Amino acid sequence: STSTSICTSPFHIPPPPVMESSALSSHYGSLASKTAVPWWAEPAITNHVADMVEKYLNLNSASRLADLGAGSGSFASLLSSRAGLTNPVTCVEPSQEMIDLGIDIQTSNAWILSPVCQGAEEWASADQGNGQFDRILIKYAVHHFDRKRMVETFEGIR
């Protein structure tokens, strides 16, 4: 039997190196202090992505949402406001600096976010969700998950 590859690129692009939890936290801690807005955080892009997330997660006011790799929680806050969520969004983020940045930015909306300083792998393996969420968001973060624990992580998310 002959194997056919869907990818026709002649180049092999190796996956980026896996960052340990402390390195990941340090990496995003350093980003938290930067003030430049990256292209993917421009309002037009953010609103387009929020439109898609709302549609595909079928968010409604009673949705119970966890955002894994939430960063500052600004996107979770936007989704909460747009969907009129009545439950706080649990923002799982390994970088305390990113969480602190979000708290500084979101002071008036702090009640709509419930930050958890933990990596997705630890959160999933500790059964933190324990069936209390009906929607899980992983936006711009899955490439930071530990590849060796990927199956275990996704099995633990519920």
C-alpha cells in the first residue's frame, strides 16, 4: 500500500520547541510589559475572531466558558460582554504577570472574569473543570501545550 501525503510542500518545518511551564510563564511575563499591539490584536481582527468564536461555540447568556491560555483575559471579557454571559469566564493562564495585566486593564469588569494561574495541562489533569463548563476556548495557545501530554490534556478538559 502506498501512502499519499496531503501536504505537498517539499519543506519539512519542525514544530517549535516545547516550553516548560516556568519558561512559558517567563515568556508571557515579558510580553505583558510590552505596549505594542500585535496584528492579531487589532480591533478588526479581534472582532472578526470574536464573531467566529461566538458562532462556533454557540455562546448564549447561560454558557459556562473556560478560556485556556487566556492571557490578560481581554478576549474573554469581550466575549462575556458580547454574549451577555451571566457566569464569570474562568481564565486559565500560566503567567501571573498576564493575569495581573488583565486585572489592571479590566478593573471595572473584574467580576466577569475568574482567573486561575495554572497551565492548561495542570488544570486539565487536576480535573479543575469537573463538568462545570459547557464551552472551552483555546485561542492562540494550543501550540504552547506540552506535546507529550496533549492527549491527556484534551481528555482532561471537560
